[in-house]
Amino acid sequence: MNRVDAFLELVVKQKGSDLHLVAGNPPRVRLNGDTYTVKYRELSNSETEDLIYEIMSQADITKFEHESNLDFAYQVDGLARFRVNAFKHMDGIGAVFRVIPSEIQSLNELGLPPVIKNLARQRKGLILVTGPTGSGKSTTLAAMIHYINNERKGHIITIEDPVEFIHQNKNCLISQREVGDHTKGFACALHSALREDPDVVLVGELRDLETIHLALTAAEMGILVMATLHTSSATSSIDRIINVFPPGEEAYVRTMLSTSLCGVISQQLLRTADSKGRIAAIEIMVNNPAIANVIREGKSEQLDNIVQSGAMQGMQLMDTALKRLLDAKLVNGDDAYMKARNKTDFERYRDSGNLTDEQDENIIE
């Protein structure tokens, strides 16, 4: 047992999402979106370095000391898997451990809209899952892969940095590749995947022009491609894809995207009304002739209106999703107000006098 495991056990026990180990500070745990100090002494730089280096390979240590930051995965058997980012800062060294549950939750268990199953049933095209860091994108994608793995027979390739959820072969053969250990980068792995007879390819992140172009190409070739972006809405996701390319290629890219896009899932996480967990608010855009035409003609400002009128296809805007959570009394008005786009519409939901009590700062006695 490594020394950091005791802190990781605490995070899992408290149902937290992240552990922060930063030299010069006591450990902190993120719980339901907020961070809380662990009742423990401040960590010295040498102590923090020992905790982090103990779980790194020598190759990882060498790379970290050269580049000053490193992403890798760490697993505690019987507890959970963790995505780790180690970094250097003014006072020394630090690391953040994101909890990746051992059990993959299903789409139903996550309470995600039924239309997401329809998207996962597609045989080809591009599905974008978007949102800020920590919004549950990886969890949603893992649930979609889990669903496909149970519902069809095929070959699924995941390209991640690092590999997060571990999938077991069921009806599908699943090949999980990690950037750094198994491939130089997302673009390199995606280019290779086109020759590996895939039915589904998951791309951990569309980071650059080459990766985005290959993803669009794969989707046009008859492969179902699922990928993430750090965008906050369906409209901004479309704009982000197109704006990566040089102006002279815009018309060509718009045509590719209009024909290959299956849908966009944009999400945010909010504290539940009882402060015992978090719940996702989901914006969904499903491609149809009207949306394809708007994308092709470069009129993305019209997308929200089409999504708003597309409820019969399972579409909804973020603010609609937030109002549904409020109507079901699943979230608080102030939290919904902070996440809403049109805040004027959410003024009447604010309930500042009824906010849930903050937890004690120290979560370990």
C-alpha cells in the first residue's frame, strides 16, 4: 500500500471527486463541487514529492522533471482508479487525483435523457460530448460505450490521455489506447485506428486541426466517432470545430460537419437540492435537415431556435434542462441561476435564503 492511498480512501469514502495534494498546504478534497480542507498538517515539498513520486514509474519521473507537468492513471485495487495530473508551482510540487469509479454506471443509472441511447445506436457519424472540466463528460462517454458494448457486436477503439474507465469485452472487442504509452498523440492514434477495422472510435479530446479533420473523415467513412470538447453549448461546439480550420476551408468543413454530425451533448453538473450529490443538466442537439442546412450555410446563430423547437426529437437547451431540474425540486434556484445562460429568466427561481448549510471545513477529525 502506497502512502497516498490513505488519502484516496478518504476521498472515495466521502464520495468526493478529487484529491488535491499541494506542497505548503494540507490535503483538500472536492465534494459536490466545493473543496474542503482535510484535518491534517501542511505538506512539505519533500513530503509531497515522496507521495507523488512513489506512484510514478522512473520514466514518468524523468518526463515530469523535464516537462514540469504530467498526466497519468493510478489504480488502487478494490477501491478505484484515478486520473492524476502532477505539476510544479511556486512552492514546489502538487498533484490532483480525479476519482474514476470502478463500476461504470449505465445511461439509466445516470438519469440521462433517452435520446442519448438513440445517438449511441447510430452506426456512423460524429457525436460531441462537451462541457467544462469536471462536468462529467468522461462518465457520459463511458456509459455510452458501455451501452454499445452490450447492444451490438463490433470493435471499439478508445484513445485517451490517460485511459480512465476500464471496459471489459462483452459483445464488442474493446481496444483502449493511452497517449504516451501506446501512441504519440490523438491524431497519430486516430490515423492508425482507420486501418484497425473499427466500428466505434472514442477520442478523448479534439485538441487540434489534424485530430478534428481525422475525426470528421472517420465519421464520413462509416465509423461512429465520439469525442469531447471544452465548449459550453451546441452552438459554440459547432463554431469551435469550424474556426479551427483556415478560412479558405470553411465551406468544405461546414459541408463535412453538416453531413457527418449525429448530435451534440453539452452538460454541466450542479449540486443536488439536498447537497448529497451532483446531477447533470444536459443540452442536446440532434442533427436534422434544418440543423444541417444552418451549419452548411454558416448561420449557427439560428441553432438555438431549432433546438428549442425540437423537443419531439429529444432536443433541449441548457436553460430548459435547468428549469426541468428546478420543477422536479432536484436542484436549488441559486445554483441553477449561476449555471443559466439567460439569467433574467432565472431571477424568480433564486432562493438565497434557503441555501443548504455549508459542511464543516474539516472532513477528517
